Amino acid sequence: MAQPNVPVTILTGFLGSGKTTLLNRILSEQHGHRIAVIENEFGEEGVDNELLLQNREEQIVEMNNGCICCTVRGDLVRILGDLRERREAGEISFERVIIETTGLADPGPVAQTFFIDDDVAEYYLLDAVITVVDARHGDQQLTEHKEAVEQVGFADRILMSKVDLVGEPEQKTLIGRLQRINPRAPIKPVHFGNVPIDEVLDIRGFNLNAVLELTPDFLTSDEHEHDDAVTSFIFKSDKPFNATKLEDFLGGIVQVYGPDMLRYKGVLFVKGSERQMVFQGVHQMMGADLGRRWQPGEKPTSKMVFIGRKLPKDMFIQGLQQCLA
């Protein structure tokens, strides 16, 4: 089996949030990275057609900075396979892939491609989901469009664009709302898509061994100020889990609530194991890995975060408590 060696970033964000500005910069700037950019087109205003050299028949076009651009109107699995074949044949060269999802899409199915399709999972490694949120219209979009909320729920990192158009109080309100929807994604203000490339690449947000980061004020913030359908909650315990009970419980809730579970991940203290168990999932797809050893003097604890639509928090927490040894 080939080592998963080509990192993939999924770039999402609502219509007009500034994804295309960011992509055009990646495709034209001299940053020294060889990147294949896949545009998942949906009749939206895409990457500048001038950049695509007006050659709409050709699906894969090489840019003068060494990046590659392709538009997908069909199947993502097929285009990833096509890129792999051409890369292995030496026809094209790239080190990483960025996929832009359409502004109205839930990024879930794109992310799931990297778990479900064996050929894709073997060659590509999902690095992170990055969501661009428009500081000026973000609040309204989150209220009016469930897709905008789901894009935030999926994010490993949030880039807040157009911050120059709104004052400090509006920014603070929006940041608070974003943190309540998704407590584990750092939020970074950006101007005109002007974000350093290394803040978009190699984040390892989807890496099972990545640390579980949560915004520090998440546990103290009052969660009742809003009614976004997507919310998040945390489960913590110093007691070890019974592995069999936990596996049965998680399997059950994923079957019932999977479509509404956007992202969930955790570091677990399992009875009888000297190592951390690291687990995470997207909708119905769930995976677990052994993490590092618990250190001498370290108090083993479990910490899990669930992000989803109208999840029955009390039922989840009671169920998890019953899985403790």
C-alpha cells in the first residue's frame, strides 16, 4: 500500500466570503509550493477565467508559478485518480492539493471521500478543512443558511475575511458565535485573501494524533444566547472507559445521529491501556488510533467534543458516563 503522502486541504466558505480571492493568489503568487487546485464548480463565479487561459476544454491547466488548476464538474474521486496517474507518469508535478467546495455546499461529503474511497485514502491525506467567513455578512448568513453553519462546524481553522469593513464590536459578536458553533477551530482575521500560505497548509487538523484544541473560554461561555442549529458540547472524565461498552455506545449513536454529527473527536483514557486512544469522525465515518503513552505524573483524562445539528446532549453525556469502567 502506498504511503499517504499528498496532503489535501478543503477550502470552504459561504458565497462571497473571499475563497476565490485566496485561490487566485495561490494560483498566481510566487510562493514556491507546487499545488493542484481543484475547483468543485457549481455554476458559481470561479477562479479567474484569464488564469485558466480561456482553455475550458482542458481539465488540468498548469499555471506559470508551477501550480495546477482543474475544474471538476463531475466526480471528485475520478479527478483525484486522474491527477495521481498523471503525477506518477511524470506528466505533472504537485506536492499538495487544495479543493474548493461550492459556497452552498456542506463540506461533509467531500471530507468523507478521503475515508470511504480506498484508492483516494491510500494516496491522499486529508490535512484540514478551512472555512472562510465574511466578517460583514457572516452573522446574517449563519442565521439564514444552515450550510453556512455546517461549514463553520466542519472547520479546523476559520479565516475571517473583510474585517476592515466592520468595527470591533461586530467582530467580537461574530467571533463569539463562531466559537459557540465550533470551539476547536482557531479564528484568524485576514485582509483581501492575504493570508500566509503556511497558515492554510500542513495544519494536520484531520490527523488522528493531532492535539485536541479547544478555545479556552468555551467551557465558561453561556450557550443560550443563540439558536444556531449547529452546536457543540464537551464530555470530560478522569475515570477510564470500558472499551467494549464505549465502542457499542458510539456505534449506536453514530447509526442513529450520524447524519447530524458533523465532527467529533477526542483523546480517551481507556482501562487497561498505557496509551491514549485518539478518535474522531465525520457523520457516520469514525476512526480510532492509539496515541502516545500517558506520561509519569500525568493524570489520564478523557476529553471529547461533539459538533452537530440538534444533538441530544444529555443523552450523549449520560450514555458516555455509563461506559466508564
